[in-house]
Amino acid sequence: TFITSKKKYVSYQTLKSIEEVLDPAQFVRIHRSTILNKKQVQKLINLPSGDAWVEIGKGEKLRVSRTYKKNLLS
């Protein structure tokens, strides 16, 4: 499922195949089930476990796994 500010879209492609066609300067994988537009990131909240949360607006937070955290920081 893709969620934009205006609409939800359903896709049956794998996230890996979607990730391969998206511009890495604009989109980043932050979890095995989440790709995020970098422009949406307002705040990164690090957790003691090594995981993190990103705040993307209106208090909404998305989990960032340790595996993909390096993608967000680069």
C-alpha cells in the first residue's frame, strides 16, 4: 500500500522491486515493510535498543529498524 497526502494505492509488487525504481535521493527504506519519502522526516528519535522512530508530521511516528537506520542517516 502506498499512502500519499491525497490517496492510498495498492500494489502487488515487492518492496525490493519498488525500491529499485525509486530515486534514492528522495526515498529511503526504513523498515522491511516501509519506504519513506525523505521530505516527510521531521525528527529522528533514537532508542536505546538501536532502533529509532521518525516523526513525519502531526505527531505520527514510523519505526526505523536497526537494519535500515543507516539508510536514513546517509
